[in-house]
Amino acid sequence: MTDNYRTTKLNRTHARKQLAEIVQRHPESVRLSKHALDELANDDLTTVDAWNVLKSGDARIVDEGELEKGSYRYRLETNFIMLVLAFQDDGNGLFVVTAWDKRRKGARK
């Protein structure tokens, strides 16, 4: 356990376990940024698509966390969709920073 999930880098396994715990126990503490909502819409995706990725047992954290703008961010992906998320300080919630459809032409890597 850590004192601050936002500023402590978690390994991929710990980040994935923390994500699963939040989705199961504190789903009301999952927030999507305006940017994430805009990017979902730009790729003809919905918040339901984002939730499906968050809940998917097949989704995986692909890299170790990257420190950006004061918080560690983690890339969660399925075969088709990528979400970038950051945990709340206390680890009981998360923030989806951005999202995209990996199948779309010119998708980010």
C-alpha cells in the first residue's frame, strides 16, 4: 500500500489490481475528463465503451506508469481501445485522462 497513489509509481500488476478494486468497490469514483469524453466522441466511441475497457478482465496495463503533470498515468488497453488513467491520491478512485480507438487511421502509439 502507498501513501499517495497519484505520485507513487506502481508496477503494472499493482496498477491493474488497484484499477479492478476501484471499478468493483468504488465505481462512483471513476471520472472521465472532458478531453477523454471529446476523444471518445471523435473516435465514435461512448462512455459505455470506456466502461467496458475498465471492467474487462482482458484489458491490460501496457507500460509502467509515466509521470506527467504531477501524477503517474497508466495506459490500459484492449485489442481496440486505449485509455490513459491516473489514480486519486487515496487510491479509491481514478481519472480517465484520454482515450482513443486503436483501429482508427493515424491512431497514437
